[in-house]
Amino acid sequence: MKLVVEVDGGYHSQRVVADARRNRVLERLGYRVLRLDAELVSRQLPLVVEAIRNALLAPSPARRAMIG
């Protein structure tokens, strides 16, 4: 599993198209992208750790297709 964790600040609301394009490129390269709000990271670290853990434990899209 290759996971990219992106911490997005307020400026990302102006970068929706660029971020989506970057996500598609990373996903084509086999990465899963997890985007987290900077406010969440600074105030709720245990939730962030749980989200990352869940992303790492979740089946990859390719494995999901094989399983189901």
C-alpha cells in the first residue's frame, strides 16, 4: 500500500481543480490519497491517526474489485 497524506489548509479551497488533477496522477501511479484538513490535524490528532490507520488497513481499490 502506498499512501499519500495531504494536509490541506484554507488555501486549498482555491486549488480544487489542481488538487483533483494531482490526485488522479498519484492514483494512476498506484498511490491512495488521504486528504485531511489542517485544522483537524492541529486539534484532533487522535482522529487523524485513526483515519490514517483505517486508510492503511482498507483494501486497495484493485483488491476490492477482486474480492467483490
